[in-house]
Amino acid sequence: MQEQTIQILVAELDEIRARVVQPTDTSGIAQKNKDYKLAKTAVEVGQRDLRAFMRDAKTRYVNVVVANPATVTGGPLATSSSSQVIKIEDPSKFSGKMSDYNRWRFESQNILAVRTNIDTDDKRIRYMGSRMEGTALQWYERYANRRSLLLAETSPTAEEVARRAHEYIDFIDQLDGTFKNPLEQQTYRNEVKRATQGRSLFNEYAIHFLDLVMRANLSPDDQIETFMESLNPSVLRAWKPISIPSTFDEVVSSIRIALQVNETIRQAELNSKMKSTTITSIVSSSSPPRRSSTSTLPKKNDPSRPGPFAVNPEKSIHRIRAQNGWCTRCGMKSHNTERCPIYPATKSNKENFELWLQMRKNTSIKIAAVNSICENNTCDEPLYEVAVDDENTAEICAYLSTISKRQLTQALARKQPPHFFINFTLLQGEISTQGKALVDSGATRSFIGSSFLHLHKIATVPMKEPQRLTLANGKSCSPLRQQTTPVLLSIAHHDETIILPVFETTQYDLILGLDWLTFHNPTIDWENRYIRFDGYGCKHRVGIHQVPVETQSIIAFTREEITQSTNQPPIPTPTIDISEEKQLPESTWPMSEFPEVFDMEKQAYLPNPRKDWDFDVKFKEGAVLPKPRPLFRLPLQQRKAVEDFVAAEIKSGKLRPSNSPVAANLFFVTKKDSAELRPCVDYRDLNASTIDDRYPLPPISELIQSLVGGDWYAKFDWRWAYNNIRIKEGSEWKFALKCHLGLYEPTVMPFGPKQAPGHMQRFVREMCKDFLGEGWLVNILDDFVIRTQGSQQLHRQRIRRYLQRIKDLGVYIKQSKCVFFAKEVEFVGFKVNSQGYWKQPDKLETIRRWGTPRSVKDVRAFMGFVNFYRPFAKNLSTLAKPLFDLTIKNNLFKWEPRHQKAFDDIKANLLENIFLMFPRPDQPFYLQFDSSDLGTGTLLQLLDDAIRSFTSFGVLLQEMERCRIQLLHADNVC
């Protein structure tokens, strides 16, 4: 049925092709082109569907042969005798490596499909086992032994009977469950995100990208945006679709056509670097013409290149020439088709085509020699002769050698606009203004025109110091004295904050100078007047996206002014206004969309296996097993908690009885967010005997700085974070724990081993690598914060992407600690908003209640806590000097009044409600510094409504340094 349909469509296509249309009938030619295109598309679609049908039929037949070849008596793959068996080499042996499993399985099943002598499930299984080695062979031996015992039973269960009926299928299922990478789909999805074309040919890359998408089990039509972002910028510049394609296939087809058209035009302009009167060095023997790496046109005998005779309206080059009003015969625009001097209409099409072929054959190979061309000379004579034996060069040169100099100059001259303008929108408050900006790489700074500014009443402020301005002609103009307040500049969906000096001009609305171009580093197509914001800073924004404003280093404030302005209350907390609140989703979202992620019942079960991420520790060389410690005596409340915990964990499979030679004590501590008790195990002896995991945790300061400038924040916390990773099979005994109920060993990673934080951080970063790379997800261990600079819709989309990833990983979220749409968020001991951060209130309470230290250990614990909040503490090095003296080795611990005073002063210092701002590169920085006989310190500050700090630094002077300062002071006195 499908073949008949294709035959009818082909007949219709031939009928349209044979339709006769007069050359002067432009509407008839256009209608014929349209009908031909539609008919050709219908034929291609029918042929594609037929190929897909045949491919599916063949696949189904092969599956039948693999499942039960004895029942297949005929068909395209059946063999009538042993002499017709297809000879295929055996696949290489499978060692158990997951990355090799899919190819080995495919090759093995190909063998089974063509070797009819392997006709039973037992033979197929034995053949697959013969192609294994190493770990895979060990697995097969265990499988074979287990199956032998089950097959020997005379009274099998119903499940065993069903398995024997499909022995090979069950074998393949067990193979897949053991060796197939469970993260394969996610790996390919990450590959899709990271894919880039680079220097690959477009056709090759499009096939590669589609293969990744299909392996990732994604819809190609949903990955169009990702595909476009991964393409080479030169391909995107060449693609200018008439309409927006709706499918992936349409995008690829449209880009292929655009590249063919672009190659045709590029070849037409090859070696045409001419001006009105002079052509210099058109062809050089050492410089062959460039070839586009993305061209898909054939390299030989292509009539669509410059010079070939073309009269077929079905050819793309004919349509391009007709649409641009060029001669459809030769491609020139100095004459119409009827008066073509190259391929005259008085000659037949055959004669003109033979003329073109003859010109190619008669091209001589000599050195090019042309210095200048007389403007008044219009005789037809060769312009130059070909310098190299290159077919493409010979073709264009033979063609150009027959036309006049004047025609050549007129045809290839390109008219370009005298300036490079782009449309922009300025947003000041709720008022938006449109205009045209001049892109000028010769201007060192960007400006706004005075006429445009006054017309739209854009607010300005005086500049701190007038700036002199020198024009391009070397003359000076009046100094710049005014500049705009920060305004939002939007160009082609690219938003930024900008401050512009006011320049006296009536010709230009905006001038975007070298400072703007350098900051954004965009890709610019000067020929087509096109800008693409693909610089690193535009793709990876941190903080306010703004061109830095030059400042001067001056002593701007006295000590008294700084002292009066520094101790200010924190910036008010941003709030959600009424319009934003109306756009918020329902309070049940995202729990309603992702109920599995927040399901409390499912969180109690054993996590899914992840073979590459199972947890294990290695003992140090020569280390002995940890010695047993006495069993902890727990209070009645904790004993009850132990009994409940052990019962629940055994039920879920996370804990089981053990005969381990090592054991650590189990006890409980209270969680900070509730009265719930958290189980802990005393793994101090195990940690002392095992090798460290040095995987780094991100510094707290970097985590906080990553949250700058967020319009919306969301926070997530994994429930029983470490328990989401299993312990490597066979290593459970190392983590055995004991209590009054007995000895048990966990099957999931517990809290307590020193290697657990590093392993957890490695797992999280690998699983969320793409989100972290995009810059909107901030993470440490099981705490996650999403920062969004933009709309609620974008924030909601990121939450959805993150929760989908969590769902795919089989991890669960603790809803009580989640925040979804907030203007500020608590993270790693701080409260953070778009402008800065400050200490959490509960941390202040901890400082207030801290008791007087009674030992060196207590002093060190207090100073460790204080160092965490060091940026908030002024003069900490000087204040803490008496406490540091107590920690010196061999010093006798004696708590004196000076120590108590230092302790109280530090507590009072930390209890101040200080707000630290995030750095603002568009504002001047202020450095406050001071020193004494004990130390030196600085505060780096910004000017807002007051002078506000954003970091501090202090150094305690050593004994030698203090002596040197005293000597300097003594010299000054003398």
C-alpha cells in the first residue's frame, strides 16, 4: 500500500517538473516552484515512512529469531542450509566494565541471530558465558551454579516454572540489572548539555547530537534550544530562516539549506576584493581560495557556483538570483536576463552550457599579473589569468575573464550602511524608552546623547569630578559634568545596568564604546551588522551585570566621619510586593507536582543501588583493627530511641545483625531544627586507622558570595543525606555499631566516618554538575540553595529542573526545612539577601549564652567559633590577644580579669547587629585601616546610605615586629 502511494506521488512530481512555463511569467514560475517543493516533500516523507516500516519489520523479525529460532521457518533472515550461514566474528570478551556492556550485548545477540545451531535457551546462555572474563565471568559462574541447583529441584515453584519457560530472557534481565549502567541515561543527558559543534562539520555534528538525544531518552523537538546554543557561531550567523521551524528535523534541514545558499554566495564573491578603480593581487599562487568547513555542496561540476550557466527554475541558485533581481543566467546584477552578454538568449541552452564547459577546459595555468584597471576602458578582454591549478579557482577565473571590467566592478560592489546601529530599550523605574545606539569601537567610553536624555527626561546626577573629552579630530570639547543614575539597558533580551555620562550631541541617542565592548566581549558580524552576547561574563553572571565605573583613590573621610557612619542598622529585608505575590504558585506547589520527592513513607526504605558511588574506607598500611570500647550507658530516653531506631532501620533494610570484629558505640544527639534525636556513632577509633578522603568542601566565603544579587531564593535539604548512599558490598562490617540490643552493621553510609563528607560532596557535585556550572545552584553537602536573577517563571523552572533531578536520583527532601519563593534565605549560619548577609539570630543567642572557658580546650573552642564570624568582628586580633596567650604551649592556664575582659569584649563585639554588603563593582571602595603595638587591621567598605563594610582583615604582630615598631617610634622621638 505504501509503495503504491509513493508511485502516485512520484508521478505527480514528474508531471509538475514537465510543466511548461514562460520565462517572463514570474507568477507561473513561483507557483510551479511551490507545487514542486510540496510534491517533493511528500515523496521524501513517504520514502522515509517506508524505510522506517521496513526497518521496524526487520527488527521484529530478528527479535523473533533471537527469542525462539526453532519456530521461524521462513523470512528474509532464514537460512536453508549450513552453507548459507553468515560468518560474523565473535565479539571480544566482556570483562564486566559497564561502559563496554551495551556494545558487547549488541554484538553477541547479532551472533545468536545468524547462528541457527545455537537454537535453545541453554545454548544461548552458555554462549554468552563463553564470551565473558574477569568480573563478568565470576558473576556467570555464580549464576550457573545457582541455576543448576534450582533446575535440579523436582518440585519447583510456580515462579521457577515461569522462569524456566523463558530462561534466556530472565538471563538477559539479570545481566542488565548487574552490568547496565543505572546512570547511563543521566550521563547522556549531561552529554547533551555539554555538547558543542566546535570545528566539526554541521552534518556530522547534527547526527552526533541526535544520537545523544535518543540515547538520553529525550524528545529531539524539546532540545532545539540546546542544539542551537551548541552550534558554531558561524553556522548561526549564516542561518536566517524565513519562518521559525517547529521540529528538530525542520531546524536541521533549514540550516543545511542556509549553509548551501551561503556557500553559493561566498563562492560568487571569491577573490573579488576590488574598489571602483583598482584591483590588486586578485589571485596569488601562494594563497588558494578559502573553503568553508560547513559546506555541504559537491566540489566538482556544480552549476550553482559563480559562473555556471543556470536556467532551471528548480535550482536553488536560480531562485536566489531571481529573488535578488540578478541575471538568472550568470548571476550578475548589471543587466537583466534577456540581455545577458555571457550566455546570450540567442543561443540555445545546450550551446550556453557547452560554452561554460569549454571556458573551464581552456583555462591556462600562468602567473597572475594585474596592477590597475582604467575606469574608462570597457572593452571585453581577460582581466587576469589563473595562477594555480585549482579547479574552484579555475572555474571562477574562467568565468570572470569573459566579462568587462565595468560590469565586474558594478556587480561585486557591496553597499553597506555608514554606521552600525542597534535598537535598545532604557528602563528607569516603570518608564521605558526606545532608541538606536551607535556601536563605536573608536570611542573609549560609552555616552548618552544630551538631546535624547532631555527629550525623555532621564534623571542625572553630577559627576564627582569633570572629565575632559577629546574628539576624533584631536580637538577638545566641553568637559563631562553629568551622568545618569543606574538605568536598565536592554538589547535583544540582554539586560544590564549601566551608568552613562551625558555627551552634547543631537545625532546619536546612545554611543556604545570600547569599555562596553570590552566588558561584554560579544561576537560581532561587521558585514551583516549582527551582535551576539556570548562572552563569558554574559553567560556566567555574578552579581550586578554592569560595565565598571572608573574611580580614583583618595582619602575621602576622616576617622570621625567613619566612626559616625559605620554603626548603622542592617538594610531592611526585601519583601514580596502585591503584584509579585499574585503571581506566586499555590502553597501546595511543588509538593503537588513532585509528591514522590516529599513522601515521608518512601524515605524510610533502602535507596536505589549506585554501583559507582558505594561508600568504603581503606585501612592504613600496617594498621590494626580498632580496639573495642566499653558499651555506652545511655539514659532512658535514648535507650527508647535506640530501640525504635534499630527496629525501623532493620525493617527498611538499612541495618542488619552482624558478626563484625569491630564495633563502635551508638548514641543520640538533639537536632537543631526540632526535638528529634539524631543517631550518631562513635567512629573515632575507625577514623584513626583509615586513610583520609581529601575531597575539598567549598569555602563558606565563596558560598555566600555566590548568592549575590538574587531576586528569588529557594532552599532544599536532603533527608538523611548520608543514608542515600549505600556501603560497598562486603565492607559493611567495618562500620558495625553496638548498643544494648546487640551488634549490627549498616548497609548505607552512616554519619561519623571522616571520609563521609568528602564522598558526599563528590557525589552531589557530580550529580548536579550542570546546574552548578550554570551558576544558579549553590551547594555544600546536603544543603542546596537556588539563586535566580530574573522572573518568577525562571525561578519556578529551575526549581522544577532540580526536583526532577532529585526524583531521578531517588533522593528525598525534608519539607520542613524547604523554602521555595523567598527574598532572603538562611544558609551556612548566615541570613542572605540580594545585597548582603548577617548572622542568624540563633547564632547570636549561642554567643550570648557561651559560658566562661575553664581550660585551654574551652578557649580554643570559643576562638574557633569566633573565627567563623571573623568578618563581623572589628579589632578581633587586638581584643583576642590575651586569650591567644593562654593557648601557647607550656603556659599555665590561669584565668585573670584581663582574660575575662577580653572574653566579654569579643562577645559584645560579635553581638552587634552588623550587615556586610556584597561588593559592588560600579561603586567606589573605601579602605579603613588602623594599627597599634599589638596588631594591624583593615575594613573594606562601600558607600550606601551609610558607609558599610563587606569584609575585614586583621593581623596580630609577632614579637620581632612589635620590637621593630618600638625602635621606629624611639628614632622618631630622638
